[in-house]
Amino acid sequence: MTDIQTNHYFDWASTSPADKTILQEALDETVAVWGNPSSIHAAGKEARELLEQARKRCADVLGVKAEKLYFTSGGTESDHIPLLSVLNRPQKGTVLISSIEHSAIREMALEMKKCGMEVISIPSDKDGIITPEAVVKSLTPETVIVCVMAVNNETGAIQPVYEIADAITSATAGKRRPKFHVDCVQAAGKIPFDLSCAGIDSAAFSAHKICGPRGIGLLYMKDAVEPFLKGGGQEKGMRSGTENVFGALAFAKCLEKYYINKKNEGQLEHFNRQKEITQDFVKKLAGISGCTIIPEARIEEPGKYSPWVVQAAFKNIPGQVMLRALDSEGFYISTGSACSARKNKRPILDAMHITPQISETAVRFSFGPLTTKTAVDELFDKVSEIAGRFNN
């Protein structure tokens, strides 16, 4: 990918350009240490040591114990393991998922329904936020797990997961507390995030959203569960399959470089700069005739939304048309989640009660650590030009 293409790439929420230096370093180290980490001979032990070093490095960044982290094939599998584990219960229960979840959660929950579980959708408010009150109201005595993502992948809405965790604990005091799972795929490396919150029982992460390789994810589990899927017993039985040492090492390096916390002052400063760039972009978009910011609340309350994701609709311009028009000019955006791009469905916008007319014309702009203010200004100019062709 050339520099110009990278500069005009605005689909970071789907995937990120790889950090070539990190991937090359990880490749060189794992080419040299090529054993199977589960083998007990010297080559295997050497690979095991490298794998455990990667786990410890990830844990140090996330602020958790290394034994609470499991390497997986990606964010989807990290979402599935806690969710599917409830199928091992002798009695079926109720699964609560937010109405704005990624398809990794939403579609799997529908499959669990076929297995006898009751699935309840927690309603979103019009601003794309799942409130603690909505979660508590949806709880039942049979609830076994609650799933609410940290940052929505289409609107950028930051969910109050700490408050939700506390609300679940308070509402179930003296009773069996359901597990609380958080999809952190759009939070890691995007917003300051503290995984040490006592009420978060599990969390999912994916490397390719923060300049790492595809095919490697992380699962945080506060307490071990009985996994639904079985195999060779790798990752302490939580996730069987030969371990991806290269991916684990690359993921650790990416977390160290891109995770946003007080220890990583450079990324924290970049996060604050991006907030200013995105707020300026949102305000200018709102000034385009026929443009609707989704949700409109982010214009006045930018702090409730990730500065890396912006959703907007343009009157008389179907989302696919805007996408193709920008693509022809060398600007790359999306109409929403890459996982749902070919289905032409917008369940997250439906959950927010966005009208079909607006949903059909909605597109997503998403940014990353290589995105510059100049590039965002050029994006605005091009979007404004295209919108003018359809609404003059």
C-alpha cells in the first residue's frame, strides 16, 4: 500500500494497515524459534518460553495477571468462548446481549437460542448508548451472561461498561450474579480503557485493529470456565489448537506501542489530538446540506464517542454510492461493519430507531494512528464535493 493510499484510508474500524516493523521483528524471532509450544523437547520449550513472554507482555499492558489471558484466533473467537461456555450448564438460562453488539455476539446468540437458551436484547437509547438502567431492567433470575461492547464499531458510542458492571453487581446482591462479557475490539488502542474493573468477567481483543496481524486475538477471563469446544487442551484447555506464537508476539508488541493509558504518554497525546481533529470534522460535516450525523448527539457531546469512528448519512446518496464515489477518487470508507457489508443490513442503526431512509444513506468514516489532519481535511472536501452533486 502506497503512502497516498494509506493517507486516504478511512476504514480503520474494519482493519488497520500492518505495522511492518513490528510484524517483521515478530516474524524474525519466531522463524528462529520454530518449535511447537506444546512439545516437551528443547525446541518446544524454547517456543513455549517465547509464547509466555508474549502473554506476560500483554498482561503488563492491560494491567491483569498473565494467567488470566488466553490467545485465540481473533475477536470473534474471544467473544464466542465465554458465550458458548454457558451451554455447559445443566439447566438452560437467559442470555442478555445489547442491541448494538457486533455480529460475532449477535449471530452466535441466535444460534444459542436454537440450543434452548432464552436470548433477550437490551435496548439502546436513541444516541446508541446502553444504559445501566436498561441492563438492570432486562435482567431475569435466569440470566447467566450479559454482553455489552465497550465501543460500538459503527457509531463510535462509548458504552458505560464500568457503570453497567457495578449495576449488575448491585442488582444481583445476595443472588447468583451473571457473568459480564465486554467486546473490547474497538476500545483497545482507541480509548483509555481499564480492564481491572472488578465487575468485568471476560473481555475480547483483536490484533488486526491496532496494526497487528490477522488471525490472533486475546481473551481475558477473570475466572476459568468450562469451554464448550474441546481439543488438544492448549491454552489451559480454554482454546485448543496449536498456538500462534508469531501472532502472540506481534500482538504483544502492538499493545505495547498502541494501547492508550497513562504509561503510554505518546498515544494518550495522539488520542487527545484526534479528538480535536474528529470534532472539527463532525462539525463541518453537519454543515453540509442534507447531512445527518448519527447520532446527532455527538455534535454537542463528543466525549461520549470514540474519536476514531464517525457515522453520517447524506440525503439522496445511498451509502454504497458514496462509498464508490470516494473509492474512485482514492478515498476508502465503509457503510458499516465489514462483517455485514455484503448483507446490506444495519441492525445497529435499526436498534437506535434510525429511519430506513437515513440508514440507507449512512456511511462510516474511521481513523487510526497514521491518519493526519491534512488527510481528514481532504476527506471532508471530497465528501462535500460529492454531496453537492446530488443536492444542488
